[in-house]
Amino acid sequence: MKLHRAAQERNKLLRSIFIAKVGRDYRPEQLIFMDEASKDNRTLSRGYGYSFKNTFATKKTVFVRRTRYTILPALSLQGIIAVDIMEGSCTKDKFKEFVISNVIC
């Protein structure tokens, strides 16, 4: 059986207070949701597999990443309001630049 991992820092009371504050202080049309996703040649590789008893499960796979692409979308109730697709990984500075130049303005 696979273990479910929970963050040690999780606090149900603080989470409930935060959800209540957001629900009380903001209208749904004021909220913007952002996430980061990336894709390279290893994205579709499986992490688990089956094998015969006392043998390792193996799969031939690509070890060379080649080009990695990162997508940064910003979503609201109106749909996608901003998106940036970049070559390589996203850093803190690139993320801040995306928010300042594409989302805030």
C-alpha cells in the first residue's frame, strides 16, 4: 500500500481561518490562480511497474532531458488572463517578472 504524505506543518485550524478570511474579504471575481507546469522528454516516463517475483522492474528510458519548456498560466473566472511559455526552468525572478508584467498590469 502506498503511503499518503501529509505536510507536517499542516494546521487544520489555521487553514480554516484562511479559507474563512478569503471567503469574507474577497469576491470570486477578484481571485486569480496561478501554477507552473513543465515538459521535457522524461515527462511521460512511468515511475512504477510490475515484474516477476525477485526481479527488478526495469524500463528503458531517456536520460537526456534535451529541451525543457515551462508554462505559467494565470486563471480567473473570465478564463486565462495571462500565459507565458519559456524554454528552460522557471526561477523566482522569472516568476516575479511574469506576475508584474502580465498579471498586475
